[in-house]
Amino acid sequence: MHLVNLKDSTEQVSFAQAVKQGIGAHQGLFFMDKIEPFTAEQIDSLLKLPLVPRSQQVLRHLIGNDELPELESIIADAFTFKAPLVKVDDTSACLELFHGPTLAFKDFGARFMARVLSAIIGNDKCTILTATSGDTGAAVAAAFYHQPKINVVVLYPKGMVSPLQESLIATLGDNIHAVEVDAPFDNCQDMVKAAFDDAEFKAAVGLNSANSINISRLLAQVCYYFEAVAQVPEEKRSHLVFAVPCGNFGNITAGLIAKALGLKARFVIACNANDTVPRYLASGTWEPHPTVATISNAMDISRPNNWPRVEALCQLMGWSLQDFAYGSVSDDETRAHMKAVHSATGYVLEPHAAVAHKVLSASLQDGEFGIFLGTAHPAKFKSEVDQTLGIDLPLPQTLAERMTMPLNKKLMAADFATLKSYMLDELKLAD
């Protein structure tokens, strides 16, 4: 697999190198400069396969035959849970991506990355530094827990993740180090970027990131778009629409890779009040506002890291950004939509899925069938869901057990020098 730094085209790396390195020079993202699509016949054959063998073929096609001989076994070990497509009404269904160990879509990417990285680092030590607005940290912590030679430091914004999300991040211990940052997510992300810009520090701790800047995360997520289409009746497959709740824009980037490979669908960008991209598409001006805290907190990102990949892929494929449908949804609108859907169908939407479904509903045209992504189990947002819908949603056993465990976290200001000192001291103790 040939990958290029989007900020410095002279830096070109293999898939394994991109996974180990995480991010390129000048904080550039690694991305493909060529995607070979499947034929229509190959797509039809793939859609007849179960998730694991289909994913093995899709990812082998992307990565190539010359890298990662363990790929097929890695996929079989990582993708051990389902991703059902559940009908909500006559024109839409939810792709439920919350049936993994941390009940969030990021289990797919994090488990795949953990196993890929373990396979390729050999005897080298590795430190994962990741910023999370909610579910990434939980998925990464679970995926890398007890992995030999790998330490994980998770940064998350104080007061801006749900108690359930925090419990999944900060109750493991061992090689998982939880850092609560007294600032919004974008500041956490800036601390990660600063760490990668410090060459001496990066080398000292073997730095890597499990955010969606890592290409392995994105490639794993491509697979569940194929899984979604495989569950759609053949007569509806020619007019599909995916609505993706967008924060860092990694999820929709994976969907667009699936489209480039040959899946026929159009994509809808669904944002909350942090609407940098919808405003950009409307005006042509990139103007991030300060991050706003919302009830769909995993999307509380004003400067999405993966947007350059969306633009690069559109340029590569000859697509226009104006082809995207898009919308942003306020908290009041999100709550009203959760109520309306529950009243009409009985389906329980958590806030992120509600944002996606509302924007999807406004975008669907006659004859189209919409798929919106359910990125987290509603119980991960139990307080908001219960209050909005007037129900008492039971906690899955996994969450109930973790909520009773003590938190093990470090509170920190949004300051890279403080983070650097903490990591050098803490990781030395963890060796």
C-alpha cells in the first residue's frame, strides 16, 4: 500500500510505516494517492459474504499482498461482534455499530489497530497518545489493555464526556493512563499535535496515536459500510443514502473510501452546533468557531482533523464537495427528534444518532433508502435519553459493572509541557 503525506508529498510510506508513525511531517495525514475500485461483479460477490471473509478481501485489496501476512487472522480476531441494520421506518434503518466490547463504533477501528500495531512493532516499545471527545478513548483503552510493549495515554476534556464514557476510559489502569484535561476537546487535540511535533520526545517514548488520524483505524471502518449494504434488499441498493454523525470526520472518510471502491451511495454530513464544515460548504470560508458543548458530545469538534482526507479523496475521485448534503442540529432539535422517533416507532435514538437521522430525513428524496449510523449504545447517554424520552433505560451489564469501579485519572491543564513531564515520569514507572 502506497501512502502520501497530504502536507508533504515527498514523504511516502508503506501501510506498516504509516501505522507505526501515525502522522507525517508538519502534522500531515497519510492517505492513498490511488484507489483501485472493485468491478460491479466483485461488489456483488462481496456482498454475499459474511462480515469477516468479506472484510478480509476488502482490506487485502486496499493494503495489498506484499504487507502484513497476518492480516486475515487479525481481522478474524478483531471483528468478533455484529453490526446489524435495524429498520426504523419505511425509508430508513440504523446501522447499529455499538455491539462491541465498549458499545461504540470505534471498537472496530481500535481493535483492528491494536492487533496490527502489535504485529508490526516487533520488539520496539510503543506509546499511544490519543485525544477523545467520548468513545475513542474507551475503545482504544479496551483494545490496547494488557497489550505487551504498548502504553496508552488518553486525553479527554473535563466535564465534556459522559460519566459512562469516563468510566470506560479511567477504570482500567495497568498500561492505560487516563488524563482529564481542563479544556475543550480541541485543546486536547492540540496537545497531541504538539507531542508529535517534538521529535526528541516522540522518539523517547515511541509515540503513536490511535485517533482516526491513524490510517489503520479508517481502513477498518470501511468494512462496516459494506456490511450495511449487504443487509439491504437488492432492490433498494441502487438508491442508498448514508447519513453520518460527524465530529472528526474519520467515519465519513471511511464511507467515502467504500464509495471509491465501488459501493453506490451518496453521503450526508450531519453535525451538531459545532458546524464548521456545513458553514464551509455553504460559504466557501473555513472559519472554525470556539467549540460548543452539546448533548452529542463526541461530535463537539470545531477543527476536524480528517477533513483534509475528505478533500483529498474528492479530488482523487473527481467528486465535488457541492455534491454533499449536509445539516447541523441544535440540542433542542435533537431532543425533539428523539421524542418524535420514539413516539412514532418505539426506536430509541441517542443524541448522535438523532442528529444523523434528522439530517437524513430532511435530505431523503423519493425512491431513496437511508442508512444512518448508530455510533454508540443509547445507554452510554442514559441520563439524557431517560430525561428526554421519559424512560428508564437499563444499563448493559458491561457498563453497570464499570460504573461501580473507582476512577484512576490525572487532572491536567491544557499545557503540553505538563503533559510531556507527566508522560516521561509515568511511562518510566510503567516500564
